[in-house]
Amino acid sequence: MEPDLKVIFPDGNRDLVLQYVSHTIEGDHLAILLKDTSRDVYVELEYQADVGTGVLRRSAQVQNRTSAPLVVEQIASGTWNLPRASDYRLRYLTGRWAGNGPSTSN
């Protein structure tokens, strides 16, 4: 499985262990705050459901509260890992995000 967040600290360390700190719920909005176990690096996850469409909006924000810079090598607001199996089928994908850039055809 691929981690959702990869960082590199100035000393070359890449170890990031996030633990739950707190959460807030306001209407259809959920915010979860996580903190690294050894450094002042926080991650805030936000989720909001659209009642009309059932679409779930999610985002992730890294907060570096240390005095040194860090490199965010990779960040994703979430992933979906399927259990190991050999009988999965993908029928189709839709949406502009699946394209390779702007269309040149008329």
C-alpha cells in the first residue's frame, strides 16, 4: 500500500507517525487533526458531504510548526485500497481528469 503522505525532514529522516489529536463536526463538515509523534507536524483532514449528490469532498493540509523546513514529497487527501484479489474488473472511467491534457480535436 502507498502512504497518503510522504515527507523528508532536514536530517533526511522520512519517518512520520500520525496520531489523533482532536476533531470537530459542524453540520455536514468534519475536521480531524492529527500530529506526528515526535515533531510538531500536524495534518488536518476535512470531509464534507453534499446531501443533494452524495459526493464527499475531502482535503488534507500539512502544518509544519517546527523551526525547520520539510519537503512534502507526496500528499493525497485519501486513498482507497482494495483487498488482494484476482477477479476485479474496471468497466470504464469518465471525466476530464482521465485525459492527457487539452483536446486538440474539434
